[in-house]
Amino acid sequence: MSSPGAQRPFPEVSGRKSRKIGLFGGTFDPPHVGHLVTAVNVRHALDLDVVVLMVANVPWQKQGSRAITPADDRFAMVQAAVAEVAGLEAGDLEIRRGGASYTADTLAALAEEHPDADLYTVVGDDAAAGITTWERYDEVADRSTLVVVDRPGAPVELPEQFPWVRVEVPRLEVSSTDLRARVSDGRPLDYLVTEPVLQIIRDRRLYRSADGTGSADGTGTAGTAGAVGTSEVSGAAPAPGSPAPREPESLEEVR
């Protein structure tokens, strides 16, 4: 283990025997191209065997701040998003476990299932800066290597007790908050989410506004109300012309 506060060099990959598993947890409401770009680049940079996009059952730091789409719908979207991407998997461990989702619990379960694996916890720079607010954050640091996804030109500083690895990824201004608002407003999601994800949003009529209007096709067609609203607090659609509220982190990995 490297010295406290130091950034770890990229792990050696030649001749390794243990499996390397990346844990990329989030609400994924919905999963978008930014999530996929992050996961693919982290896997490449660290030569991970797999990156698991772990769908939170109840994201405790977001609970009560807005309506959350049912976990089964979010898991279905993540499954669709990664189905054709080598090295990426959708994870439902937290959904099957039930209750609030804590990364420390998930790492413990993964360590039990894969006792010889090296675990990596993937987080965004803003979430990493607040890691001391996580439930049992010391266990997260002990059980895994922290992988901080950093944007070009935006170095992050972490508390001294966290050795970590930095991976730079392309900066994509895509927000799940904005995507939900787009459906409510009838604006298109094309190229912001994958086509299979878009089809699930259409088929399950997700992210419609409270009065049932909205469309993922950019048509603004009215229909049956979806499972959740789009406002961070009330579930109502944003007022016409008002900017959509942004989530505190674009990667949605705050747990």
C-alpha cells in the first residue's frame, strides 16, 4: 500500500493471477453515454477484467430529495446499456439485498463472492471530495482501491488517509437530471442514451410529467403518467423555459 495521501501508480498488470473488478455504483436514472464512457475508460486505463455498474436499490444520499424510478426499471436500463459492451456488466446485488445501498456493504459482499479479486471503487472527483460523508468510508478505503475519475484540467484533492488512482476521462456534459427533464418537456434523448435504453424509456413510459405529458422522441406527445416525475423535490416538471436542476455529480456514484 502506498503512503498515506499519495496517489497510487497504476497497478502492475503483467503476470497477474487475481481478477480485477471495478465497482461503479450509482442511481443510473437513467444511465447515459457519460456513464459508459467513464466505465470503458477506467477499464482500459487500469486493465480491469470487468466494471460492474451496480444499481443502487435506495440511494441513501438522494432519498427524499426527489422521486426515484423503481429499481427494476433502472436495472433493466443498465442491462440494456451494457449488453453489447465488452467488459461491462450490470449489477443488481444491492437491489437483491434490499434497503439502503451502501458501498461498504457491497464491497464486503463482492469480497466474499470473489475472495481472490482486487476491488476498485470508481467515483467522480466531486464525490471523492466528499467521501468522508459516506457510510463507513474507512471500510471502502480498506477493501478497495479508490479510482477517482477526473476531468481534464480539474485535478482533485483527497483527504490524506486515502491512497488513490486517478483516471482522466473525456468531459461529457450529460446529466441524468437533464435527461429526465427532456422527456418531461418532449425533447429528444437521441445520442445521449443508447438506443436500447431509449426503447425502455419509451416502452415503460418513464419520466413523463405529473399530468402524463412528455415523450422521449422529442414530440411532446401526451400519454399515461410515468413511474416518477422529474423535479428533484416535488416530482413535477420544470416550468417552461426554466433550466433543469442538475444533480450534484454527473456520474451519480454518491452513495
